[in-house]
Amino acid sequence: MATSTALASGRPKRMSSRARRRQIAGYLFISPWVIGFLVFTVGAMLFSLGLTLFDTDLLTETKFIGLKNFVQLSHDRLFLKSLSVTGYYVLLAVPLQVLAALLIALMLNNRKIALVGVWRTLYYMPSIVSGIAVSMLWMWMLNPDFGLFNYLLSLVGIQGPRWIYSEQWAIPSFVIMGVWAAGSNMLLYLAGLQSIPTPLYEAASIDGAGSWSRFWRITLPMLSPTLFFNLVMTLIGAFQVFTQAFVMTNGGPNNATLTMVLYLYRKGFEQLHFGYASAVAWVLFVIIMAFTLLVFRSSTAWVYYEGELRR
Amino acid sequence: MSTRFSRRHFLSAIALLAGSGAAGAALSACGATPAPAATQAPAAATQAPAAATEAPTAAQATEATAAPAAAGGGAVTIRWLDWSDQDDIINAAIAKLKEKHPNVTVNFEPIGDQWGDKQLTQMVSGNAPDLLTGNDQTSYIWAEKNQLLDLNPLVDRDLTSDQIADFFEYQWNGLLYPGNKQRMGLPYYTWIYQYYINLDAFAEAGLTPPKAGWKLDDYDLDLTKLTKKDDSGKVTRWGGMDNSYDPFRFEMWLRIFGGNMVDPNDWTKCVLNTKEAKDAFEWHRVRLFEKNTLIQQTQVGQLTNMDPIATEKVAIMGEGNGNEGLMLDNPPKFKWGCVAPPIGPTGKAQGIGTIDNWGIWKGTKAPDVVWDLLKIVAIQDDFQLAFAAKWVATPNRKSLLPKFAAAVKAKYKDATDDQIQPQLDLLTSGAVQIGTQFKKHKASLEIINPAMEQILRTGTAKPDILDSVADQVTKLNQEA
């Protein structure tokens, strides 16, 4: 309030002692988070950045090696494998997860559907189940001999694949799992859909717009900020895929599910090459950052904010 | 450029660089940093350095609190991390220690999930427990990283030759770290691999149940005859399940065929490319994926522990003797017994056992007190028998085996000699060996595991791929 008064008068105004006390109190209230963020996030990141320059197990000798960890990464067969596995997963999982959640949300946005609240709950539930429990459940569903998927496929005369036990199908299996857990994205889409003003649709209908036209010209643009948010978060989450690979396949078969995070976990916590593991983490960070920036840059072309002026 | 730092200087410098040293000290006084768990692993991977950031602070804190106690010669606090819960046995051991050291406080820490990661984090932060449990996965790493107190001088000082001779040789010798021959710990109990057999299934098939000294051909025949199919040709019960398809357990099978994983004379050399080693793989591959008299991993479904034999999905099952408690606690509908692994082309009995142990962290401020506690749990008969009875795992010394058998029979009235005696005979036969280690063991397993998966779990490759695997592993271990 003090700030707006100062701006209105056109000159800085001395803050009252009460306002100053309130300001200090505000900073004190947020300080636990700020300190925690600086130490445990920013501090940890800088520490790991420093580690990339060392050959260290953090227990015995530590040797400064400059950028050698990054050089070694460039011809590490397993790292390159993990890079391709992660890339493949992201390529499949991100569009499918974003689209599946959107489709489910569009379906469940229709209040005429019987028991719509129950359906929404059912679709949301998988996203709140722990990763380990989900992995155990899907190990059963994807079992080639006794699993639900192959049983259903056999009913229509199809012999199902070996899913997580097959080099070709292991990553697609993880993608299916990811699509199944689209509940949290769906919830955000639903919120976005319900915030679209009804008069827009009414006006469009009066103008003769059909359902496809209304979806394409009203729903999608108005939903684009939510779509943008979901895309960024799904992208980041996909690059960090770990639990399924750790619990269900341990990176196999034949490293077909050796994701980057699993690889850096092994390098750090199993082989104690913390400098090298940090280098993997930073490569992953740069990749995620690059893709995120790309999405942010592209958003000016396809994300519409209500009230925004465009030239 | 190659500049060397001490660990303390390195951690301090990095912490300062991060600008988080002071805040870290303030916050570490307010609360503990959570240990990384399995589900948190992605976060842990990025958070790991955070724990390390605190290292100087935590290390200083340990020194600060321990120093006055040591100087005063009075109260001492030690920490004990164990895979047991804090039950009556643990409390009794602590009480026993306090008889000798009345001013000692023992803080017990149950181990929880991902305990290897937890121990590592504690060691990095200079704040590890004084007495800790270890096994084939961890002890070698801690020893290599100079985190374990060498127990050889304490053993020489306090244990008699009779006491030492009472331990099982494979385990006693296995607890010497190959690199510098330091003693990493004292045995916790004994875990060995054996075969559980459905005696009713053998009777139904007109087969004589196997006894120690049975041959590989007998095993093969039993697997074939015990595999049952319905009219459509679908298998309704497999002859057997060999739960040994990981590098540690499969070493037993390599030795049955006269092979090895690591060259016994050179821990940098992988010998999985020998004919003997490949024969062992091929024997299993054929029975898994061609004859299918051994159940495949996917055919097991979601059955865990002893369920495959308990639910009669298989008639023979290879597992650790530590799982015998599960069978005794939940008796299956059929009569069952146990038998040692079969004898293969070498004509020599083989077995595999672990080095599960208690060790002492090198950074302990009270090594003599911790050593006294270790002696109570590992050497005093009543405690050792109590631990063995609790886990239904055989005790760590030969002289205790008769008492262990009596204790099991007292606890389980229906337990038979067929179930208890074979593991005792195997332990005393001298056939049991430990798993061997490469110089760069974990990194070697990164190459070996995918190959084993392809041959024994997915059936997508033949043992020929081991030629390339052995070359890669040897090259890795011989690199500077």
C-alpha cells in the first residue's frame, strides 16, 4: 500500500515504522523457506556443480580433474545408452500423457455423464498412489504369462508382447503406466475448462459455430495456459523418470530401461563416483533447461492469456 | 592439472563456494536431513551433495560432543545401526554392555530401507554409527573406502585360537578385505543356499528324495519327472525354481561346473568366458527356455519368498536357509525337506554363503567399548543363539549348531531332521564358499548383469555373449 501511495504522489515517501515492521515480519515469515531453498536447493546445486570438477568418492582422496568428467561422459557407452533411453521415453510419454489427460478432462467436463464425480475420482486416484505401489501393481498387469494385459489381448486372439521383459516393449510399458497416471494433469485441465466463460460458447453458438469450431477456437486457446503448464511439468517429470526403472526392471533387460537418473544413482550411490554422477546430473539439468526454454519460447506463438494484448 | 586435497579441505571449500556453510550449520542444529529412500532416489541424486555440504558441520559436531566425554573418561554415547528392530535381544545386549561400562549410552538405530545409502550418507557426513551391520554388498566398499576399523589387532588381543577355529572358515576368511587383508567384521549369522523339496511330489512321481551328494544328472531327471502338464500340454507344476540368477548366487553354479566369475589368482580378470562357466549358463538356459523344467521368471508371476514351492507351483526350490523360518511359520500342505546343492562335473560339493557381519566404523570415538558390544553379540553363546533363533538362520559358530537345532525343534514341534540337518551338514562340510569380488566390482556388475539377464531371465541370448563380457570386465578392472 505504501508503495502505491508513493507512486501516486510521484516521489518516494518514507516508510512508516508500522509498515517497516510489517515488512520485516513478512520477510521473517518467508525466511524458513528462503533459507531452506538457498541451502538445500541452490546450495546443493552449486555444491554438485563444484563436484563435477573432481574425481571424488567424498570419503577418501579427492582429485581436481577439471572438465574430465564431462569429456569421459561423451564416450561412455552406458551414459549414451541412458541418454537415448531417456530421450525415447520423453518422446513417447510427453505427448501421450498431455493428450490423454486432455481427452479425459474433456470427457469428464460434461456434467451430463452419470456419476461424473466418481469417474473424476477414479481417474485421479492413480496419481496419488505411491510410485512403488504403482510399480508393483503394473508388474502384475504386465506379466507376459499371467498379466491382465496379455489376458485381455488373448481374448481377441492376440498374443501379447513380453512387456517389461522385452527390450523393445519395456519403455512403451513405462509410457502406458505414465498415461494411466494422468489424473493430476486431468485435474488441472478440468479446472481450466471450468474457468472458460460460458458466454463465449453461447455467443459462438449464436454465430453458428459447431462443436469442433468451438473447441478449436474457444476451448483450446482459453485452455492453452493450462496446456503450457502441464507440458512443461510433464516434460521435466519425464526426463527424471526413475522409480519404474529402479523397482520394476533395474535398468534391464539389457539396459533397455537404463534411464539417466538411474544411471547417475548407480554412479553416485553404488559406485561412489560422486563427481561423475554430478556431471550426469548437470547434463540432465542442461537438457531439461534447454527443452523447457524451448517450450517457453514457443509459448508466445500458441499460449493465449485472457486480456493479453498482442501486436 | 592434478591437485590433491584432504577430504576436510575439499568439503569445506565446496561448502564455502556454495555459500551455505553458515546457514547449513544453523539449520543442522535445528533438524536432521532425511536419508534418501528408494522412492526419493531421483531427489536423492540431486540432494546427495546437500548432505555432503553439511559434512564439515556434522563432523565437527561429532568431534565437539565426543571430545569432552572422552576427555572426562566418563559418559560415552555410541550408536548401533542394525537390521534388527530394537527388541529384547538388543536391549539385553545393551544391558550386558552397561554391566561393564555403566556410563555408556547406546543409541540404537533400526536400519530401514535403503540402508546402504543411509550408511554412505552418514559416512560422508562424518557421522556414521559406531557399530554397524554389513554384507557382501557393503562391507567391501566400506573397507575399500577406509571406513571400517581393522579388527585384526583386537581379535589377536582378545580371541583365543579355539574361539577363532569355531567360526566357519569360509566366513572367517571371507571377512578379510582382499585389498589389504584387514578384518572387516565378525560374522552376524550364517546364510547359505540350499534346495527345498516337496517330498510328497517326489513320492507321487516315484522318485527317491535327494540326499547330500546327489548328482547333477539326478537333479535334471527330477526336474523333468516332477514337471506336470495338463491335457493341453500346459505346465501346471514346474520341476524346480533356481533362485540363483544373480552374479553372487550364480557363482555357486559356476563352481559346480568348475568355473568362476573372477580369476581366483587375479581379481582384475573375469573368467566368465571359460568353457566351464559357459556350460553352467547353458545348462540352466536349456532347462529354462528349451525344456522349461525350471520355471522362468515371468512364469513365477507375483509370488514372492517361498510362495512358489509353498503353493506347489514348483516341486524343488533353491533359496537361502534363512527362508526356512517362513516355511516353518506357515507350514505347507505337503511334507518337505531340504538338501545341499547337487554335485556337478567337478565331482566336488559346492555351496555359497554370505559374509553378513557386524563391523566398527573407523571414526568411532570409543573403539574398545564398541568392540565389547560386538563381542557380546557375536561371541557370547546366548546372544548368538537368540539372534539365530530370531532370524531362523544358522548361528555363526560350529559349536552352536546342535543347540540351534534343538532350539528350532523346541520352537517348531513339527520340524523334522530332513528340514534342519542338511544345512548344518553343508555348513560343516567345508563346501561353502563366499562370493568373489572384482577390483571394481560394482562397475563390473554393470556389464555382467545385462548379459545374465539375457541368458537366464529373458532367454534372448546364448552364453557366447560372455566372451565379450569377460573382455570388457577385464579391461575395466585393469584400467588405471
